Amino acid sequence: MSENRKLAAILAADVVGYSRLASEDEDRTLARLRTLRSDLIDPTIAVHNGRVIKRTGDGALVEFRSVVDAVRCAVEVQNGMAERNAGVPQDRRIEFRIGIHLGDVVEESDGDLMGDGVNIASRLEGVAAPGAICLSEDAYRQVKARLDLSVSDLGSTQLKNIAEPIRVYSLQVGAKAAATPEITTSRPATAAPPKLSIAVLPFANMSGDAEQDYFADGISEDIITALSKLSQLFVIARNSSFTFKGQNVHVQDVGAKLGVRHVLEGSVRKSGNRVRITAQLIDAISGGHLWAERFDRDLTDIFAVQDDVTQQIVGALALNLTDGARPRLAPEPPRNTEAYDCFLRGRELWHRLTKETNTAARDLLQRATELDPNFASAYAFLALTHGIDYLNRWGASPPESMAQAEEAATRAVTLDDSDPWAHWALAIAKLYTRRHDEAVDEVERALALNPNFAEAHVCRGETLYYSGRPEEALESFARGKTLNPYFPDVVLHFQALALFQLARYDEAVELLLQRLARNATTDVSRALLAASYGHLGRLEEARAAWQEVLRVNPDFSLEYRRKVLPYKNPADFELMVDGLHKAGVVQ
């Protein structure tokens, strides 16, 4: 039988110092790697049309249809790792080395690839510095004129078990400053944290099974949600608290980084139908323990444990609650423990915000509603999965996705009018179907129920912006960033939109450049940057920014955005088009 030979772009990657990390804490290292694969690596490979040939314990070999795709994938992964490693001690970081080669390979009947093309990529990975990408000369020749790369020529290098020396180019992704983006909040860094402020760290999973992480995370998130309903208390958002997951942190450092006076940490051990939860409340300034307790209960009592923890914190912080506020902390628990388990799994997957995990989350949340038709929170997050499909055009029919989002959110609100997530989900549906006043009402209701709801503050800002109220929108965005110091980079884009609408173009440019430092693949921020430069008369910069839009997304369409963005006044969108006209980049 003749060999099936072909030319392929091969990417090889592995973890720096994996043996050391695994020897120190194998379970946690494996859990972190699984999370990286599901959240960052596999979705990025898919976006760039890659095919995983094989995995090792700490690495992978991936085939791409072009070197350009392989390099873009590698850059995105390394940038993502730099962001995830920000603030992590050097000895606990997971860092990758990556090698890329274009060469001749032999494809086996099972899809495996063999030959020098694969071997050279693997050897290039071995000579790469941590966080860097090494390209062979053949690979570099394919991309040097197509991608804006800053490389170091390492010259001819003798690679292990490769007969002839190969010229190697090293690409170090991101400057040091870009690897640790500045976290900005509305509170001065020197200001003392509010006395009644708290961050809930993700509870450690002590079950001996990394697959049970979702359960420990779910307990932490439910406690955050309960405490967030207290208007007297400043509660840091889940997304910021969870940046410390898996890290060996000092509570004082956490308090300083998140701007809080108190930190709750704990652990969860689940075994069969029994669960043990330990929790301790710590003063983040003195390091002193204010309260600690252990709960050993049946799994069916998990909701009572969560309520006990929140009520104990209320007592330890000497919060004075009205009689009406106390029962409001604990929502009505689902009647079916299997439904709750599906909900926790689905909610955790939804937070990862990829197409694949969103689909899996929707299946689990749908199952939760089937097992318990009165489970309001499951309907709320089911609505959010449909909303994400709509915003990202992941579904076959975006209008149908939005209709399903509104149906599920309406059901959630009907079942439990006190669920802030349900009102948030319904607000999104109302906004993107251009019922602006109703959207404002829904998000205001969400914030009345949960004043610390960072995502709802950002949603309120987005709703006010599209309603033509940019100054009020800026206030909401600022509040959302304060509650969520490790805010997603898209918030910078929203703020820039509001500033742009107010003709504060210089300030918009500053925020857009910050976003590009954190997310190099955004097309919408590059388009707004080009329009801002156009209004400022900085025409060369505007044209360069527009070229980057088309490089990142050759199919970028102003007409599509004009159609789907929910502006109450269509003239507000035309302000961006006008800036692009001034730059001469669109007709």
C-alpha cells in the first residue's frame, strides 16, 4: 500500500516543568490542565481550524491547514496563558513551550501523523523559552509577510535527533507589561477597603476527584449570590474571586488586590450522599479569624448549610438585617437533588463562554428544568445560554435563539420574581429586541434584588448606552468594574462606546488600546478605534486600524452591525460610520 504523504503545518506544545508541578500537587495540576484545555486551548484550536493529532499528559501535537492558522492559534494561547498567570507565583505557573514547523508528514489510517515534519516541530518546542513560540525557517517564510511578528533569529540550530541544522526563529508573545494587565477600579489604590466588604474565594475541592470541582465551585457561587443581596455589604463578583482558584494565596494579598476587608475561604468534601463543608471568615488586614465552622450533612441538606454559612457571616460582621431581609438570602431550594446537580454542572460550563461548553450547559440546564419544572434559577441560566448563542451567532437561527432566551427568562421570573439572574436574563432579551424601557426596568429590578450584581451593572450600562444615555451608562460601567476588579476586557469596549457617543474621542482611544493589549483578536474595538481616529483627524492611524479590522475578520460588516445592534436612535450608530468616512476607509 502506498504511503499517504502530505505537507502539513504541525504545532507541538508542552508544559514547562510539568514533572515538578505534578510532584508538588498532581491532582490540582491535572485539574488546572483540564480547565485550560476546555476553557482556552481546545476552543482556540477549533477557531483556527486545527486538528489534535495526539495528546500527552502535559502537551499535544496539532495539525493545521496553514502555518498562518498555527501561528495565530499559538499566539492566542500564549497571550491567554500570560493573562491567566498574572499575579501567580512563578513556581506555580503553568507555562507552555510551542514549536511550529511546515513539513512533509505521513498520515496513518487512524489519522495519526508521522515523519520528520512531526519530529522537527517537537524538537523546536524543546528549544523554545517558557511562554515563547519557535518557528522553523520553512514555517517562518510562510508568515513573515502576512503577520505582524517581532521575532529573534536564533540562527542555525542543531536539534536533537535531526540530521541537519535548522534555522530557528523565536517569537516571544507579549511584553511584560501586557502579560500583567493593570487592574483598574474606581477606588484609589491607597484607600482603605470598606469595613463591610468581602470576597468569597472558591472553596477547595477535597473529594479526591478533580471532576467534583463543579460542586465546590457551585457552593462558593451560591454563597456569593446570597451575600450579594445585602445592600449593606460590598461583595466582590465571582469572576474576580475565582481568579485565585488553585493558587496558594495569602489572605492579606487577596484583600489588597480586591479591595475588601474580609475574605471567606473553605473546602468541600463530597462522598456519596454525605458532604462536609468547612468555612472560615478572615480579617484581610490583620489575618485574624472572625468565625470558623465545619458542617457534616446529608446532601439533601446542602441548601440549609449554605443558608447557615451566610447567616453566620451576617452575625460575625454584625450586620443589622430587617426581618424581611433574612429569609430573602436563601432562595427556595429545588425539590430534586439531581436537578440541582445538573444546574451546578450547567452553570459552571456556562461561565466558560465557548460554543461547545455553552451547548453542553444548555443540555444540563434543560435536564434540570425537566427534573424540577419549578426550578427558576435553572430557567434563568437556560435563558442565558440561548442569549450567548444569539450574541455570538452560534445557533442556526439567531432570532430563534433570542425567542428561546426570552421564553426561558420569562418562565424564570414567573416562577421566582425575586431571582436577580432571571431579571438580568430577561433584560438582555428585552434589550436585543429593542424594548429599551422594559429592558431598563428589568435590569433595575435585578439590581434592587442584588445591589452587588456586577454583571447587571454592566448590563444596565449597556442598556443605557443603546438608549442614548451615555453619561449614566459610564456610571454603571464604573460600578461594575469596582465590584469585579478582574473585569472582562469587553467592559473597556462598552466604556469606549459611551465616551465615543459623548465625542470624547481621545479617552475612547485610550480605553480601546487597553482592550487591544488584553484581547488582540477583537474586530469591533479595532473598528471603533479607526472611527475615533477619523473624528480626531489622525487619518493614517485610522487607516492602519481599519486594515487590522480586515486582517482579524475579513468578513467584518458594518451593515450587519447596523442591523443587529439595538440602538434606540439609529443616528447613534451612524456616528461611527461618519468617523470611518472621515478616514476614507468606507464609502
